[in-house]
Amino acid sequence: RPRARISGVGGCLPRQIVTNEDLAQRLETSDDWIRTRTGIRQRHIVSEGENAVSLAAQAARNALEQAGVGPQDVDAVIVATSTPDQVFPAVAVRVQAALGMRAGFGFDVSAACSGFIYALSTANAFIGTGMAKRVLVIGVEVFSRLLDWEDRATCVLFGDGAGAVLLEAGAAPGEGILSTHLHSDGTLGDLLYVDGAAGTGTNSVLKMQGREVFRHAVVRLAEAVDEALDANGLCGADIQWLVPHQANLRIIDGMAKRLALPAERVVVTVDRHANTSAASIPLALNEAVRDGRIRKGDLILMEALGGGLTWGSALLRY
Ligand code: ACO
């Protein structure tokens, strides 16, 4: 059974930065409130000429370039997003076109903030069955479109961006993706949702019961971390890097504590990117690989929880 490894990473952030101070000028909030509750200092927000496809395509180009692979050698593009530019074609198919690909296949995955883990797991399964040899896995969000900019309880939390990895067959045993685990519980769907499917005439802004989401995140992510360790016969001390979904510094710190990982072994971008939903894990991975923190052979745990609720983990040796 072919095994998959990550051969390239890429990221793309919108050029416009919006700081907490900027928000405090038009909302009843403060840098201090946002920072102490969430760890967020600023976020990137799309402006003229930027959208889900343009961000995703640029992140993909960066990942391909690092891998030294041309788009014609990619078999599939899987995009995790809750904020496509259109109902269809899928962002993935538009990205294929932007990269000049006319072969292979592409589709989008909808799993909110867990989307990248879902897409990575799907790509890993395609490679495992031999249906594809090289898959671009992209997380992209333009969450700024879904926000009620008058609602201080939600609009301060999110940002826009894209991250990508190229997943390739050919990992040796004990390398590459070691396990993925996915979960969802639709009975908790009303804790965090966005109405507004095309044609339904409903209002499409994000609604969240923040405290409840926080409570479930801590419990479910702790279970997910234990599940990943148990499945691989590992303990927390074996993990070299935690690359978590970046929703909130307090949730991230809680998971690091559970693994007994020192802060320097946890990749944090939430301070500068805020919560970019499906894009946050590949953006964080991209940063830590490119600045030389994560190296070949390092054992990495990724985890995420989001609307659905959905949650899951991926364990890999880079
Ligand atoms: N600025 C100032 N005051 C605010 C703001 C703001 N931006 N937002 C809310 N408040 C006020 C509230 O109105 C409330 O005031 P009140 O007591 O007078 O009614 C007070 O602050 C406390 O509000 P809570 O919502 O109870 O604050 P809490 O301490 O729970 O923090 C937060 C809110 C940061 C959203 C927290 O619940 C959280 O992080 N939850 C996780 C949610 C999350 O990360 N979701 C992302 C998607 S899911 C995921 O990715 C994991």
C-alpha cells in the first residue's frame, strides 16, 4: 500500500493587515480584551483583486515550487473551504485552471475549521488506494465575507488566508502520514454555523456560542490527541511539534500542556493571522518549515475542531 508524505508547503496571506486597534476604532472592543481572551493581535483581510481562488492558487504554486513538481504532474486538487467564491465550480477546479491543469480531478471539502485535516485525510486515502500519486491539499478561507462586522463577539476572531501542501506517494515505512482520525457530531451543529445556502434567502453571517464551543473544543481535542498517540503507540514526549488549528491561544496552550510540550515546540500563528479556519494548519506548517524549525524526520501532530462540530487529528513524520 503506497504511503504518502508532504513534499512541499506553501502559504498566501492577503496584503491588508487589520490590527486590534483598527477594530477598536469602529467597535466597542479593545486590543487588551482581544489579546487576553484569544492571543490575537492582528489579521489579514482580502481587498481588491483577492479571493479564495487567487489565495489558494498562490499557496499551491509555492508548495509546488518547494517540491520541485510541475502542475502537470499533479493528479488531484482537494480544497478545504467554507468560503468558496462561487457555489460551483469548486475552488479546487478553479485552482486547476489557474495552474494550467487540464488533467486530473478536483473538488472541495466542507468541514469548517477541521477542513484541512479532512482534506489531508482524504488525499492520504486516495494515495493509499493508488488512485492518485500526487495531490495538492489546500485550505483557504475568506471568512471576512461571513462575519457580521457589528458583532464584536465574533468579528474580532477571524482572518483570511490560504495554505497548501503537496502530498506524494513514496514515503518509507514510519515516514510521512502515520495516521489520521476524523470525527463529527451534528447534534452540536447549532453551536457554530452560517446560514445562507444559495437560493435559501437566509442571512449568511457566522453565529457562535463561544463559551460552549470553547468547552467542547478542550474536551474533544484532548480526546483526539490521546487517540492519535494511542493509535501509534506513542506518548506526549515523542511529539516534536504541535501544529494545531489556530482558533485561540488558550485552547492551543491547553493541548500543549496535555502533551507536556514546551511553548517553543508549538507552532503559533494565531497572534498574526487570527483564526483562518481551514487555512490555519497549513499556514502554520508552511511558516515553521520555511523558517527552519520543522525539519525532515520530525514527528508532527496536527489537530483541529470546528463547526459541525467536526474534529480530528493527523500524525506525520515530516
Ligand atoms: N470586546 C470586548 N468585549 C467583548 C468582546 C470584544 N470583542 N466580545 C465579547 N465581549 C464581551 C461580551 O459581550 C461579554 O460581556 P457581558 O459579560 O457584559 O455580557 C463578555 O465580553 C464575555 O463574553 P464571553 O463570550 O462570555 O467571553 P469569553 O470569555 O467566553 O471569550 C471567546 C469569548 C474568546 C469567543 C471564547 O469563548 C472562545 O475563544 N471560544 C472559542 C470559540 C472559537 O474559537 N471559535 C472559533 C471557531 S471554532 C474553532 O475554531 C475552535
